[in-house]
Amino acid sequence: MTENQLLGEICAALEIDLSVLTLDSVSTDIEQWDSLGHITILARLDSLFENVTERYPELAEATSIAEILEVLKRDGQI
């Protein structure tokens, strides 16, 4: 998966337009990225990457696209 595809998946999880999210976005920038939105992102990541949150529990604490990308790159998904 590419970084742009990941952005699209996160946008789909948050039900926001792709133009709202960038690689530099943080949760406080996006109204929909609240606690429920974060759970929705995690569920989508688990679906896409075979329970990645079990392998990397730090995703539960991630507050930015950069943090999510770092973990997925470490896992070889991006």
C-alpha cells in the first residue's frame, strides 16, 4: 500500500474528504478524529493489515498520520 492509499483509507474511516488529510495531519487538526474516530481508524487498519494493532499496540496512542506511517513502515506494509 502507498502512503496516499493509506490516507484514503483513513479518510474513509473518518468519513472525510481526502483533501482534508495530509501526511502532516494530527488528530487535533481533524474534528472527526476523536476517540470514536480513532477506534474506527484502528479497526480499518486491523482489517487491512491482519490485526496490526495486536502486533503494534502503540497504534492506539498514535495521534498523527506520521506515527501511523512509522509503524506500518516498520511492519513492512508501506
